[in-house]
Amino acid sequence: MKNKILIIALIASLLVNIFLGVSYFQDKSVQMESDQLSSEQREKISEFTKLFFTKIVVTGGKISFEDRAKIEEDLKNLNDSAISEKWNNFISSDSGGKAQGAVTDMMIFLADRLGN
């Protein structure tokens, strides 16, 4: 009788260990995918920041139709409403001072986003 109880306890322990091991590795897999998505998002933000800086800041805000279309396409691919809001603040600026403030705000925001 003691042997049967011991065997049942060992089998139960083995099954619990297998279950916990599988759960652990599934969690690790999900975490790695999450980190990868974060890395991909950072790369997209980095590319957008570079494009924004070279096409807007360096040129003093004079931008071609093609460059604006490229920026807006990249912005759409980012799928980040906060960055989109900053962009909309910039393009809706009605004076040079407001536009400069919006550019500064956008650059600080993008730097913060990349830093996190």
C-alpha cells in the first residue's frame, strides 16, 4: 500500500514538474517575442527620427511633396498615436514660432521614446 502511494506521489510530482517546465518556457518565448517587437518598434522610431531630422530640421522646414509623403507613410507604419499627434501639431502650426516649438517638442519626444 505504501509503495502505491509513493508511486502515485512520484508520478504526480513528475507531471507537475513537466507542466511547470512547459509553462516556464512558453512564458520565456512570449517574453522574447515581446522584446523583439519592442526592438522592431525602436528601429522604426529611429528611422522616422532620422528622416524627420534630415528632411525637416536640417532643411529649415522646407520639404518636398515626396519627402512629406514618405514621412507620413513612415508615421502611419509606426502606428503610434502620440507621435502622430506631435506630427499633427507641427503641420498645423500657423506661425514660424509655433512650428519651431512643435519641431523641438517632436525631437524631445522622439528622443524620450527611443530612450525608454
